[in-house]
Amino acid sequence: MEMTVRLQVFEGPLDLLLHLLEKNKVNIYDIPIVEITNQYMEYIAEMKRQDLNVMSEFLVMAATLIDIKSRMLLPAPEKEEEEAQDPRAELVQQLLEYKMYKCMAFELRDRQMDAARALFKEPTIPPEVAEYEEPVNLEELVSGLTLAKLNAIFKSIMKKQEDKVDPVRSKFGNIEKEEVSLSDKMAYLEEYCKKHRYFSFRSLLLEQSGRMEVIVTFLAILELMKMGTIFISQEEIFDDIKIQSKIAA
């Protein structure tokens, strides 16, 4: 009678290796590579009916284990004994990193489960509490109040208002943003080019009313150059830039 063996599901070859190390209670920094490789190959034999795409990852790790096993069984040359590196070093580093990420995943899962059990209630105020207004006794409020006291209170309030005013900033005027559209400036330049076939870039900038208009005019010139509407030239460095229009009048 055939017996069916149900294997534990592993997320990858490193997961299987960690399982074997924990099962055998061995130090991850001193892996008994022969014993672990034999047990790993037994698991591979039982998993041969699984998906081939998944099995390929396990087979690659099996080849790595066999390679490490063979290198550890072969005697190292005498000259290289001191400089020889442990063949298991890279595998140990991979296992440590995988174990760290696996522990982090478990921690995040536990936090998610704890958060799912936490319920929060939106703050609500009963209508009778929200509508409550503390009664005010007007007679008690104005008792002993005279015109002289009212005048003193008024002057005190006005003095506080005056103290809040910054003597320097209060003299500043309102700074208004200049609204200059690039599309409008390009349309203006196209009309300008129809009337001026050849003109100076400097003279064009002198006709602008402010800094923002100068900047937008410069951007509009670049756009018209890219479109092939105008052509610019400069004879010497720092000389005035000459602009030639290609727009028909």
C-alpha cells in the first residue's frame, strides 16, 4: 500500500535551510554542511512532483550545497590554508539576511493582527451639552461699573491694539503679483515681429514695464526660436543679440 507524505510548504530554499538548521539545533555560523546537504536532498526528492518553476530554485540551492560540501571535503593546498575563506561564508550571510527579513515580516504581521482588534469611536457630543449656554447675570456683571471705568477699559484696549502694530511694516503698501502670461507674450512678439523684421534684443527688453515682463519675454523668445519663427545672432561675446523675424508681414 502506497503511503502519501504531506510536506511542509516552504517559501524558498533559504526557508527550507533555516527549517533544517532549527530542526537540528545547529549554529548558523557553523553549519554541518554534509548532514544538512543530505537532509536537503531528501526534501528535494520528496518535492519532485511539485511545480517545476518552484523546484528550479530549490535545485539551484542543492547545487550550491553540493559545491560547498565538495570544497570542504577536499584538502586545501598548504600554501592557501591561512588565506582560504570558509566556503560557507556567503551562504551564512544569505541565511542571516533572510532570517532578519522573515522576523520583520512576522513582527509586521503581529502588529497588523493587533491593529485589527483595535476599535476607535468617533467623538460625539450629546445635543443637550452642545446647546447648553451658561447663564449670565447682567446685573452682577455691570455692578459697580462707572463711565470712568469704561473709559479706562476702552483706553487699555486701544493701547493694546496700537502695540500690535509694527511701526515699519505698517507703512508698507500692498504687493500685487504681476500677471504676465507666456502665451500672451508670444502673441505680442509675433505681432512685433511682423512690424520689425530685424531688431535688437536689448531694445525689446527696454520696452518691457517690469522684471517679470522681461523674464517672460526672454522665455517667449526661446519658444519662438524653438518653433523656428525667429533667428538670433551675436557677432561677439557680450555684444547685443540681433533678432531676425521669419514671420511674413
